[in-house]
Amino acid sequence: MLDSIWLPPTVHIWSGMLVLTATLAAVVYTAVRAWRRRDLGPAGNAILIFAQLTLMAQAVLGIKLLDQGLGPLQLFIHYLGGLGPLLFFLVYYWLPSPVRTRRWLSFGVAASAFLFAVMAFGIGMSYVAGQVA
């Protein structure tokens, strides 16, 4: 059934913008909480979870586009760029709870994921621009 669904590449671009927005929101929220010397709280955890869900959705959409035959020349960079930001969150949640509650750690994780997502989005957009020209 999934093989019969055709996904337009613009969906991947729009979901990439959502990833950038969600990870930027996580950066801003975690920075403010760290600056005020407060823990993340339920809202902060929800923002981090939402950022991770957008990253997962983006990865699934990217895998579907690769399955459709789009972007096979950059297969490795697609997987690295799509799953890289999730690695930061994975390591964060593997850390013991006392370590995760350190003042600037959640900000560092969110900022790293955001910067990696910006890099992947930039590379992806330059690839799309190269295909159009």
C-alpha cells in the first residue's frame, strides 16, 4: 500500500521547515530556562518531544522519497543529515537523570540538533536547486 503512494518532494521541504521551527523553539525555550536556572518542566519536555517527532517524520518522508528514486546520488548524506539531529537527543536521553538536569545541557543538545538540521536543510536545498537548474 505504501509503495503505491507518491509523495511530492515539496512535502519534504515543508516538513524540513517545520523541523527547523521546532528545533529552534527547543533552542529558545531551553536557553531561557537555563538562563533563569530552572528545569525544563512539562512544557520543555513537550517541546523537546515535538522536535524529535518532527525529525522522525522528516526522516520517514525522506526514506519514502529515496524509495521513489529521488536523491540516490546523495544516499549517504541523506541518511546522515536526516538522522544526525536525532542522535543528539538519543545521547541526551541515555544520560543518567542527574546529568540531564545540568543547567545548560538541554540547551546544548537542542542547539546541536538545530545546527545539524540547518546544515542538512541547506545541503538538501542546494541539491534541489541543482536539480532544477
